Amino acid sequence: MSVPSLRARVRAETAEEIRAIAKRHLATEGANLSLRAVARDAGLVPSALYRYFPSRDALLTALITDAYAALAASAKAAEAAVPRDDLRARFLALSHGVRSWALDHPAEYALIYGSPVPGYAAPPEMVGPASEVAVTLIGIVFDAAGRGLRPTIPTRPLPAATAADLRRLLDKSPGPKPAWAEPAPESVIAIGFTLWTQLFGLVTFEVFGRLDDLIDTRREYFEHQILVMADLAGLDAGPAPGDG
């Protein structure tokens, strides 16, 4: 295994420092980043910064990729810490992992789930990182389906175009394709994506202040809503009947 050269290590460290500075600017300026200001804080002239990020869009893409990765890491770590046979607890843990990261990093959350950045178009390869939490969540639903999932959420047939869209997201998820993804009944995929949109709707309401002056007990409200969704999806707790 080759060791990166000193030049390569310095370049990587400088690029990482630029990203860290740009994230701090997100908190004060939003996505309207000034590359000149970022370069100044990094101790670089603007022309030098362009050697690392050739445009504002390139820097935004790096920040968005980082945000999706960090959000997914928080959600997946929380979900992985829960026993595999407790489906309800896995969904609750994943949901709290999303919420915790979003509340700790509101500017980065706003970058990926807030208003689109004027003039910026995300590259197609962003679809995979953006769907990583959804794929993890759908994995929980598929485990439930293996137990004979009994949802009360209506599972009306998906429109063909929508079914194709959801399968495309699964296909573009990073890493090896999950073993459950190949047969993937559309009704189960639909339930998983319903949970996904409800989860991020709850988080977005809280991060963007839509609950201000309405709900004081935010965590309790959030957890109650997640458990309601778990009930509707038929996610149970503990071993499946007949196990152990």
C-alpha cells in the first residue's frame, strides 16, 4: 500500500480546512458562500483556492456530500446500536439520529433540505448519498415484512412512474446493494418511503422553526409522532412470534 506524498497530504489537509471554514460560513451566510471570504479565512488568495475547488458549485457539492454523509453516519450508528429484532426501537433510534444531527448542524441541514441554492444544480451522483438514510429505513421495513408486516397505512398500488423512481433510488444507494433490494415488493417500498418523508417532515418543521410557539416539548412530540408512524407501518418490538 503506497503512502501519500507530502504534497498530497498537504493538499488534502488544505482542502479539508477550506471545507471546515466554508461550513462555518454556512452558519452565518447560508449557502450564499463568498469564495473570496472563505479564501481569506483560509489564508489563501482567491486564485489559490480555485486550485482546490474550481468553482462555488464545486465547493457546495463537497459540502453537500459531507452533510449527507454525516447525517447518514449519525442515523446508521444510532440504528446499529439497537438489537436487530426490535424493529420499533431501530426506527426510533434512526429517527433520533437524524433529528440530533439536524439540530446540532442546522446550517448544513438547511443546505441539503432547505430552499434550493439559486443557480446550483446537484450532479447526478448526489442521488446515492441523498438516499442513504432512506435505504437504511427501508431495510427496517423489509425486516418487518419478513415477519409478516401488518401495516395499517393503506398500501394502494404505486403509480408505475413512482415505483420506477423509488427503485432508482434504491439502485443508486452507495455500497453493495442490500440483499433485500432485489425482490423488493412495491408495497413495502412504498411504506418505507412514507416513513422517510414523514420523518424528514417532522425534523424540517423543528429545524426551521415551524413548531415555535406551538410545541414546547419538542423531543416528546417528535418521539410520539415517530411511534405513531411505527404503529401505522406495523413495526413491532422484540423477537418475532415463535423466535427463541
